[in-house]
Amino acid sequence: MSSPRVALFATCLTDTLYPETGKAVVSLLERLGCDVDFPLAQTCCGQLHYNTGYQEHARSLARDYATVFDGYDYVVAPSGSCGGMVREIHPGLCGTSPAVERTYELSEFLVDVLGVTDVGAYFPHRVTYHPTCHSLRMLGVGDKPLSLLRAVKGLELVELPQAEQCCGFGGTFALKNAETSTAMLADKMRCVQDTSAQVLSAGDNSCLMHIGGGLSRLRTGVRTVHLAEILASTEEEPWAAATR
Amino acid sequence: MGGRNPVTWLGSPAFPKAAHEALADTQLRRNLRKATTTIRTKRAGVVAELDDWERLRRAGEAIKDDVLANLDTYLVRLEEAVTARGGVVHWARDAEEANRIVLDLVRTEGADEVVKVKSMATAEIGLNEALEAGGVHAVETDLAELIVQLGDDRPSHILVPAIHRNRAEIRDVFRRGMAEEPASDEPRDLAEAARRHLRRKFLSAKVAISGANFAVADTGSIVVVESEGNGRMCLTLPETLITVMGIEKLVPSWQDLEVFLQLLPRSSTAERMNPYTSVWSGVTPADGPRKFHLVLLDNGRTATLADQVGRQALRCIRCSACLNVCPVYERTGGQAYGSVYPGPIGAILAPQLAGDLHDEQAASLPYASSLCGACYEVCPVRINIPEVLTHLRAEAVQAKGKRTPEALAMAAAAWVFADPKRYEAAQKAGSLSQLLARDGRIKRLPGPGAKWTDSRDAPAVPKESFRAWWRKNRVQRP
């Protein structure tokens, strides 16, 4: 079987603020035999606009998405939120398209399409995992991320209390209702700290930016690391802490 | 017509400001956390017992959608059935009309005091205030509603309106509002005081006012579900019963109740079966009230029905499961929503019933959500609350026009995203934020970004974006 042609939909947030996550997805998928491309015409899925009430702008970005990602076997996003926007919202904005139908969140792609849970990763740290709302409730990824993490060599996985509660990010919610968002964040951080984990992981850099921004403000020492970076880390090329 | 729709409380601030007050109330925070955590765990337990829960939800959704699509037919059928069984049906376009109808009926009976079963519809139209203005005192008989009423307070939860009060506060409220004060703040003594207070009211009242959970179009039967039995006292003892019901509360047939009487108790009180389910059809000689009036209330419902996305809010059966799982509600409580309908359902129902997204308070409600989707997951009639929230946000944006700072920023962002070259240039410009950063983190952002950095560090834009790295390392040059 020839290697599948996979387009990386990095998402604007990861492309701009967390390039290490993008590199991790490329290295992980290539290690698993995929032919990875990054179409340079991609920008944003339109979620920022859609969720704030600017549907016409969102519609135009959704149309661009269908064009940019046309012609690949699969499109993979390291984000449940942007993946959810594409799969669940784009069809309502401008109809469905092959690009939309072939879009997967990373853990879905690994487990459902490639059929792997042990990706040969090595990550010798105590890790807890926050299942982000849109991964959980829009896409229904279930325990796929956890099954991937359980197979990582050296990784000690600790359960996050009240894991399914929102961290309070919610895009512009974090600015429009900053105080309520912060109250939600405070409770999430308390749960993270109760685990004594060194690393908090998730499948979405947006939520990690929020929780990580709080954890760093309080000098908790807990690092936030995207699931892709943990899965890309190997004994030969272990993950190196970049500042987040 | 005319006058303000009282579904949102006059003078309530927009959600962020109201939340600011609520978040500082430590008693409220503690009560809410305890209550919502307990009830959502119990709910999950009783829902998991049924292996056909998803099918029940879909059945509930389908029945309600059929009712909404054929409301005209079912309402006329209901009117015929109620009339045939000796009841009188009244139609009310809005709050003012409904309140006038009820006040006239009470006056005709010569009563200056009425007893009430807990009812969302009458709270929505501000009936108690309207009756008071007309010289009629309405006594709430649901224990929690009584606490709210005697404390001159506002409800904060659909099902547990006094969730924000502790027992010491309740004793104080009772001391001030009752002839006999409670012996202590023990729950038993508080309940006993309320029982004695209410018993006198039940036995002397000539008129009772109720809401309705369901109405069966085929038989004209009205259904009220409650937990205390106080409702049944109201529904059976007085000579005249007046029921105020939103026009969307219909189900077509008796058989349809089977679905909702399973969905409702498990979703609301986490009970398998509801303690007191009262059903009556018109009047029955020598049994219960001798006169029955049904007031069918529109009050913004027809306008809501006209909205293809927003109309699903009318499926709501007022179970409050969405409140109990909502992370926003859990922290701010119900009063922050400034309406009788709090929480996620309130955030989509109140602005639609009020019908004016130019109003700052109403327009703030659809934004009182992180769109986490927990509400949709538990809704027994599958109302896609996040979908309606974003839909109403779009309407709020339209109402504000294109010249707000936010609209201009969004248009600018869309212009940047529309062209990868502009987008890449913006990334490069953004990396100047490194100047604000230490160790890649920014402690204080200027302008609206300060709302972020007040409580969280922000990442600086790295010098090399992912696409810059890709272009450098992966794009093959000929």
C-alpha cells in the first residue's frame, strides 16, 4: 500500500504561536509512514469569527478551507476545536466538501485511520490529561487520546479530577467574560495541581494556552505540552522543553 | 401591546457585570458547587440505568418538534377538549394581556388573596406584581418560592429557586414574614414553620393559580409535576383554579406523556419517578375546583417559533439539567442572568422571548457561555444550545452594526486571514511581541489584551512561525 497523502491543517494558533506542535505532527506522521504536506494557502477555519457572531466572515473562511485542502487523502488537525469547527459547522455554512469529510483530529486519525495506539513514543514524565470540550463533545474522541498516552514508554499517566469540566477558555469568552473565565480556570488549575503532575497535556493548544497561562502566572512549575509533542518524542530524539 | 416584556428583570446589568458581583459571593459559590455537583452526579446515575435513554431523548425531541410544527392544530384541539369538559380557555398575546385576564378572573370571584403553585410562566409575566398592583396578594406555596417571596428576593434556579440561601438566612426570612417564627434553623423546624404558615392559606383560599408542565391536546388534560404536595393542595382545595400555560407546553396525546414523565424527573431531580403528578381535565362535579380557567400565553413564543434555528428552545421542559452541568452557571448562579430563566437555556430563551437584541442585557446573555457543550449533552429534548447561542450572537452583532471596535477588529482579522501573504506578514509583525516578553511569556498586554493578562500569562509570537519553518526546511526549490 502506498503511503497516504496527508495534509496538515496546523490551525492559525499553532502555526503562529506553537510551531513546535506543528513540527511534532509532521515528525510523528512521517514516522508512521504518511506523506505529509502543509498547503501554504491555509490560514484559519473561521471559528473565531463564527463563535463571536460574525458568520459571514466565517463562511468565507470555510469556503477557502474546502479549496485549500481539496485533493488529499486526509486532512489532520492537532485540535479538537478547529477539527470540530470544520466537521460540525462548515457544512452548515457552505455545504460539505471532500476536504471537510476527510478532516480528522489527530488522535482520531491515529487510532481510527492508521489503527495504532502504540506510536513508539518515549516520554519519561508524570502527565495528566485534560480532554478538551470540543474533542469530547463535538467530535466524540472518547478515550482515544488516553489510549495513545497509555502506550507511551516511560510516561506515568495520572487521572485529572473533574477532567470533563471546561477550563474557561471559550475563545472570546475569555475576554468578554474574563472574570467568570478566570473562576473556571482557577478550579481547573486546582485539579491539575492536585495530581502532582509535571506536565498537563491536551489535544488543543488553545485550551493549553489558557490553562498554561494561568499555571505559569502562579509559578506552579507545571508545563503544558500538546499531545502531538508527547507522541513525537522518542528515545532517540526526546522532547526538549521549549518555553510555553 | 406595549410595555416592556418582564422576562428579563428591569435594571439588571449585563451579564459580565452581574457575574462580577456573584463571583465575590462566597456563600453562593459554596452552595452552588455543592448542589450542582451532587445533582449532576445523581442525574448521571439514574440516566445510566436506562438503556434506551438516547431513544427517549430522540422521541422527546420528535414529539415536541411535531407540536411546534402543528401548533395551530393542537391548540385548537386543546381548546375544544378543555371546553367540552367544562373549562374556559383564554388567549393572551403578551404578559399584559395575561395578567389582566387573571386579575379580572380573581376579582370576579371576589378574592383578595390567591395561592400559587410554583410556575415559570407566571414568573415570566410578572403576575404576582400585577396582582399586587390590583389589590390581590399572591401566596407562593412551593417551599423555595415561598423563601424567595418572603425574602423579597429573586429566584436563582428553575427547580431550586432558593439555591443561593443557607438555612440561617432562611430562618431570618421566615421570622420576618411569618406569624409564628421557626423554633430553630434545623431543616425540620423550618419545614414545620412553613407547613403551619401554608396550611392556613390553603384552607382559606378561594382561588388558586398554577402553571402547567404539559397539556394533552386530545383530552384537554393538564399536568403539573412537583415534589412537595403543596401544589396538589392548591390544585384541589380552592373553588376556582386558573392555569397559565405557555402555548408550547402541549403534547398531542396521552401516550406522549409516557416519554416526558420518564425524561423529566430523571433530568431534573434525578428521580426515577416524580413524587406528585397531578392531572385534571376540565372540572369534575364534587371533586376539586368547580371552575377551571386555562390562560394560553404567547408572550414572544410565536416570534421565537418563526426563527428556524432559535425555535428549538421551545422544546424545553424546564428540567434544569443544563443549569446543573453548566460551568458558567456553577460559578455565577442564576441571578446573574437577570431573568426568570437562568443558565444555558435562559441564555437562549430569555433574549428570544424578550425579542430585542438591541437591549444590552439581553444581548449579553448569548455570550455567557464558553460553548463547552455540556448543556446539549444532557438536554432531555436535545436542544442544541451551543448552536442557538452562536446564532443569537450573530443577531446581537447585527443589532450593533458594523462600526463597533469589535466589528472592525473582526473585519480586519478576516481581511488578514483571507490572504496567506497578509497572514504571514501579520505573523512577522506579531513576533515583535517578543519585545514585551520574558522567557517567551508576556505578563501584561496593552489594550483589550489586558483582559487576558489580568489573570494569565500570554505567549509571545515566536520569531519563526510553523509555516516559516516549513518553507525553509520542506519546500523544495527548483
